[in-house]
Amino acid sequence: MDSGTKDEMQPSLPPGSSCPGPEWPEQERAEQLARGAALKWASGIFYRPEQLARLGQYRSREVQRTCSLEARIKSVVQSYLEGVKTGVWQLAQASEAVQGAREALGQAHGLLQGMEETTQTLKPLREQVAQHKQLRVLSQLLPRLWAVPAAVAHTQTLIDAQRLLEAYVCLRELEQLQEETWAPLEGLELPVFEGLGPLAEALGRAVETVAGAAGQLAREDPALLVAAVRVAEVDAGYMASLELAPRDWRQRCLQALQEGLERTHFGTPLLPEPGALAGWLEALRVALPAELAIAEALVAPCCPPHYKVVQLWAHTLHSGLRRCLQQLLEGPGLGAADAFTLLHWALHVYLGPEMMGSLELGPEADVSQLEPLLTLENIEQLEATFVAQTQANVTQWLQRALDGEVAEWNREQEPGTDSSGFYHSPMPAIVLQILEENIRVTSLVSESLQQRVHGMALSELGTFLRSFSDALIRFSRDHTSGEATAPHYVPYLLATLNHQSAFSSSVSGLQPEGAASGALAPVGTALDELQRRICRLVLEALLAELQPLFAALPSRRWLSSPELLDDVCERTARFCQEFRRVRNPAAQLLLAEAERMVVLQYLRALMQGRLVCRGAHERTQVAERLQHDAAQLRELFLGLGLEESVQCAPVLLALRDLLNLRDPMLLGLEVAGLRQKFPDVSEDHISALLDLRGDVSREQRLAALSSLQAGPQPSPSAGHRALFSLVPAPTPALSSCLPSGPCA
């Protein structure tokens, strides 16, 4: 495309317009882009030679389009110029209007300044008009205002005479008159009405005083109570209707009802003194239900239903009592009796059918919503107080019982006996009764308190049993040392064994229902220990009598004469005759231990090596003596009542077989058999018995002792009570020791 064609395709600018030129880079860039787009379009259209024939058509079309665009631009520019002309004209009109308004405002401002000066001259006149209006109102109300002081005095007289409804009517009339003067006088307070505030307060106090004595007035003068309540209710409705600040006479009336109840029953001067709590609680048990009955029958009809008088009475009495009890618990510490009484009363009596659980107390009392009279902390405090003080008392009582019992041990008389002839003392029954009574009485309060006291009782019983055992040790030590010889030492020891039996048979009575079965285990252990200690002391007394006799056994005299064992049996029988005054099973235990102790002393004497047989004849004599002594001991203890199955004397027959064996080569079998019957026999014991035979060579001894190790071990089910392990054996000679023995 030539340059002429390009010039023809460019739109012509309208007259008067100018090209921005290089001052507008954006327009120049837009023109360049437009030219480029046009060239691109033209090159696409006339790319083929056959299309050049249509160049004239395209040219005429573009000329028409250019002319159309120029016409549209001229139209837009003309329309824009007309709008600008209209706007300029409107601005000129607005400027003229603003100027006129400014002049008018200046004139108005001048007029206002003149009116302000005129107003200042009229101010005294307005004040005169206001005063005139007030004087006119005062002149109209003057007769009534003149009577206000007399009406105030009359109303006060009515209040003093407790004519509350009439007083309230007069007060209302005076207050209405005050309201009538308030608006015309524009809030001006007249001195004549200064007494209305104190007068209203006096009437409120009178209503409050009457409400505080509601219980008494309901019986003596219910009309006065009704008047006070009506005054409070009417005033509350009146003040609410006028949207005035309430005087709260209704709230003061309700509060006075509550405070009057609390003051009557729980006033500070009426708090019980220490020790007087039970009487005070009993008086409340009678007074509170009576007060509730009066409230339901007499006070409730005098009050509106929304007062809920019965519920108010019940909750007020409950809260007052609760607060009073809190003061009691915060004061000086209560004694055990008072703590128990308060717990029982609060947990059972107060909620029982005689008081708050009464069937006559209607549902309007709503006692189910009452807080607990005592909190968990209060109950814990009272239970701890009761248990601590009860424990101190029980400790004193048990100590006095123990001191009384110990004081009798050195008497010149034998212990007392019961109807069956057994030694008897009231001390166990006293101790158990003290503990049982304290446990039983706590079941009236709560399971937790009973468990606490039960634990305390078992602890104190264990302490008492240990003290009792220590007292026995001191009693025995003083007797054996000669510091305080007891005339009837053994009988009193046997009497204490009966005490232990009495404790053992009766201590289960201390166990309350539902208590843990293992709670008595420590007491049972202490009782078993006490029984063992008493038995040991008794057996030590028997041993002291028998030891001199066993010092001569065995001997040549023992082989030829039974006198030594006869003396042993005689003293044993005389000593054990006292056991008949001991109750079973303790008597059987004593007999069994006495028989075992005699056999042990017999074995101890044999093991001392004081006798060595000098031939077969002496061995036969020793065997016969062992058999005779075993039979004599058996008959002795059978006669004393000991069962044959628990006797230890048969061990002498086993020793007889060992000593009577004629062939020393068979000693191994005999020793093995002895080991099976008495597993606690040792090599030292066997060596001592072989020394007693006097005919055992070194090789035979070694073979016999070897059978202890080589033979079968004793069966656990065939075990016997310990015998040989309690008998010391002399240390054998080195030549008789096995390589595995104690001397190896």
C-alpha cells in the first residue's frame, strides 16, 4: 500500500481540533497500534492479486465509515458543549440565591440580637408571674397545709398506738398533698413536709416490729399482724403503680419474720453452755415442731399466699439452727457426750418423724430442699472429737481395771473362783463391756463412727493386752528375784490364763456387722502372744521345782531305784493339780506343754553324758528304766487329763530300742528309724546316745551316723513337735565326727 492510500485511510480531524503530538505519548502509541492493526488487516485482505480489483469498493466503504465516525464525534462534542453551557447558567443562578440567603441571615441575626435584649428586660416579669402562680397555689392549699403538722402528730400517735392501717391512710393523704404541691411549686420543698420522711420510717419500723413478733401475735392479736402485712403489701402495690422508688416494706416484713424466729430460738444469749447441749437440743425438739404447727395454723392465714409462710418458717428455723450449730462448733471444744448427742440429734432426731420428717408437716414446707444440718467437715470434726475423747476415757478405764487386777496378785488369798471352780476375775468382763458398750452405742449414730470406734477399741484392747503382758513380766521378775514374793504366784498366773481365754472367747463380740473379717487379727495375735507368755511363766515355775531332781538323772541310783522319777511325778502332779481350775482348751495346752517340758528335761539329762553303760546288763537296765519311766509319765498325764495322742513320752520308748539293741552292726537301721520318727534329731544327739551305750566302736559310730545322711528324708506329713532341737547335746569328740558333721 502506497503512502497516498494510507493518507486517505486516516480519519480527518474536525476543525478546531489539534493533534496532541508528542506531548501525549499514550495517544501516539495508540495511533501506532491502530496503524499497525490497519496495515495488518489490509495486507491480509489484499494479499492475493485477484483481490486488488475490489480495492475501490474497500476504499469507498472506509470513506463512508470515516464520515460516519466524524458525524458522531461532532454530535457528541456539541451535546457536551450544550451541557456545559447549562451548568454554567445554573451555577450563576445558585450564586445569586446564596448571596440573597446570606443577606437574609444577616438581617435575622440583627433581629435576634434585638430580641435577646428585649428578653432580658422581660425576665423579672417572668419571675413575678411564677411567684404569682406559686402564691396562688399556696393560697388555695393553705388550709390543708396549715393542718399538716397536726396530721403528722396524729399519724405518729396512731403508729404509737399500733393502729397501722389508719396511720398508713393518714400518711398516704399527707404524701398525696405533698405530690399536689410538688408540680405547681416546681419541686420547691416546703418545710411543713419535712416530718414525712421520719414518719414513713417510723411506720416502716412499726410494721417490721410487728412482723418480728408474728408467732406471738398470731396467738394473741392476729388483727395487728394482718394490719402490718396489709400495710406492707398495699404500699408495695401503690409505689409500683406510680413507678416510684419502693420503700421495701415487704422485704423488711419478710426479713423481720425470719429475724424474729431466729432471735426467739437461736439468739446468742440462748446458746447452750458446755454440758447443757442435750437439754437445749431436747427443748428444740419440742419447740420447733410446735413453731411450725403455729405457722401453719395461725400465721399462714394472716399472710398472702405468696409469702409461703410454712416454707419460710421451716427454712428460717433450719438456717438459724444450722448457723447456731456452726457457732457452737467454732467455739470451745465439745466433750465426748455433747459430740455424740449432737451427731445423733442432727442425723436422726432432727430428720426423724418427730421433727422435719413429720407426716403432719405438709408439702408446702418443702423440707427436701434444706441443706444438711451438719456439713461433712462438721461430721468429721465431731466424730474425731468423740473418738479422741472416748479413747482417752477408755485408756483411763482400762488402766484402772489393770491396776486393780495387778494389785490383787500379791494378796494372801488365792484368786476367786466361779460356780464351776475355775479361777475367775471380773476384769475381762469389765474391759470387754467397756469396749462393747462404746461400739454398740455408736451404731445409733452412723456406720462410719461405729467403724472408727471399733478400730479405736481394738487398738486400745491391743495396748491393754501388751500392758497386761508387761505387768506379768514384772510380776514374775519381782517374784523370782525375791523383791516381792507372791504367796500364790502360780494360781494367779493360772487365773490370768483364764482371763486370756475369756478375752479370746468374747472378743468376737466386739466385731460389728459388716466389719472386715481381718480386723480382729492383731488382737488375736496379741492374745496368742499373751497365752504363750503365761504358759512360759507357768512352765518356768514348774521347771524351777523339777530341775534339782533332774540333776541326779541319769545315775547308778536311777538305774536301781524309781525314786527319782517318783519325786518328779509327785511334784509334777501336785503342780498340775492347779490346772483343773483353768478352762479348756488352755488347760489341755498347759498339760501338753508341761508333759513336753518334763520329757525335754529327761532328754536333756540323758544327753549330758553323766552315765555310760559298762556292759550289756546296764544297757538292759537303762532300756527297762526308759520303758518304765515312759509308762509312768504316760499314766501320770493320763490321770491329769491329757490325751495320749499329744504326749511326748513315747520318745523314751524309741530311745529304749536304740539302747537295747544287742547287735551294734544294726545301729544304722535303728538310727534311721529314729530319724523318721523324730526328724529334728541330730548327729550330736545320736553320738550322745551311742556314748550312753558304751559299746560302740569308732567304725560302728561312723556307720550309724552315716545312716542319718544316707537314709530317706523324713516325710513332712509325719512331723512331730520339736523335741531334740530344744535339747542341747554335748560336743562330741573329734574322733566321732563325720567329715560332713559340725566339727568338720
